[in-house]
Amino acid sequence: MADVANDHRICFIGDSMTQGTSDPTCLGWPGRVSAAAWATGYAVTAHNLGIRGDTSQGVAARWQAESALRLQAECHKYLVFSFGANDMTPQGDGLRVAVAQSVEFFTRIVSAAQARHPTVVLGPFPVGEAAQDARILDLCPLYAERAQALGVPYLPVARFLTDSALWRVDVVASDGCHPGAAGYQLVADRVLAWPAWWFSNPTIS
């Protein structure tokens, strides 16, 4: 019989950087932080709901149904989001999702999510293309402002990763956009050091 007091189920919802694309270990950063939670005594079930190429609009359309299916049991339930990079991809004369729309989707998603379960957000990741990364870096503080207004913990990662030699080398050695195992470990370490992360303390709650 399941120990409800130590049954922790997390939905990681986002794009290819959440999915862990190009990681030969098939863990990405969600798999690594979940393994670390087990190592500190938390029985974690990790549901990776990352989709390559997904935008804020795509996440808004699917996250509630997809997470609800996976969080039906009596347990501790958590939501982790990371998206926005694909919004800043050029499309026609504009972007896949305009900046104002992207911020609105972010607000809608995070507001509804925190009303359901404990929620945290990682900002959008860089993608290794200079112009797009500049747009991503401009989008990050807009997301951060909305998260702060909603009282939801937000971890910016784009500037940290673009400034990281390890990340840049790992991306170049991979597919030019996504890192390999070392890059995802870098992100996992960042999450594990984040005071808002629920599973860094070995005391079961």
C-alpha cells in the first residue's frame, strides 16, 4: 500500500529543454532533480510532459488535461513549468507567439496552476541562435515580473546559461541548440540549489 505521506508526484511541463532532447542518458534536468529527490528520501514520481517545439500557447492548451490525468491519486502534487523559447522563433513577418501574447499565456497558465497545486517556473532556455537568444533574454524579466506578482517562484536560467562556457561547449558538441548530459546536469544543479525547490531538504514533509 502506498505511503501517501511520502508519495510526491511532479508534472514537468514545457518544451524540448524540459523533455531533455539530445541527452544521451534520457534524463534531462527533470530526471536528474527527481533522482536527487529520491537520494534525499523523497519517493518521487516524475511525469515529463515536455514536447519539442512547444510554445506558451501550446502549453496553455494542454497542461490542465495532461497533468490532471497524472495527478488523480491521493498524494502530494506539484507542477513545474518551463517554456517561452519557441515563442521567440521567427515566423513569417513576426514570431511564433508575439511577446505580449506570450506574457498573457504565461500569466494565464501560472495563475491557474498555482490555484491547483504548488507551482514553480524555470524561465525559457537559450537556443544557441544569437538573435533569438536576445529575444529570449528580453522575455525573461517580463515573465519574472508576472511570476512575482502572482507569488510563484521563478528561476531565470537564460543569462546564466548563455554566460556558461560549459553550456556553450556542450551545446556545440550536441546539436547546436540543446545540451548533452553535462548541460542538463548544470541546470539540475541550479534547481537543486534553489531555495524554492521542494526536495532539497532531506526531511520528509
